[in-house]
Amino acid sequence: MITHITDRAGHDYRYAMDPTKIKNELGWCPLENFDTGIRKTVQWYLDNQQWVNNVLSGDYKNWLIKNYNNR
């Protein structure tokens, strides 16, 4: 059951992080930007096909049951 509502006043249409404050106050800045981060993320999934296949097949659920069911 879905109820559609109008957007709240001031509701963000997109969410983005701005590291300016942490850079100014702590001198920290991110090592990755979106472009380098997304490339590394996609490459990780391409390099870890067995992990992806286990997730897609549902095999990970068996591992969770085996290792966490009796906790």
C-alpha cells in the first residue's frame, strides 16, 4: 500500500556530502572523489565475481545460518 504525498517544503531533491567543514576544522579531505570511487567500486565487483555470485545465488544465507543462527 503506497500513499503518494507532495514533497515537504525544503525537501532536498538530491543528497550530497560537502567535506568543507571537516577540511577546515580538522585538515581532513577525502582520498576519493565520485569518479575514482565509483571506478574502484565497479572494479572490485568485477574482480570478486565469486562473492557476487554467492550473493546472487543466496548461498551467503547458508553461511549466515551456519555461523550466526545459534547466537
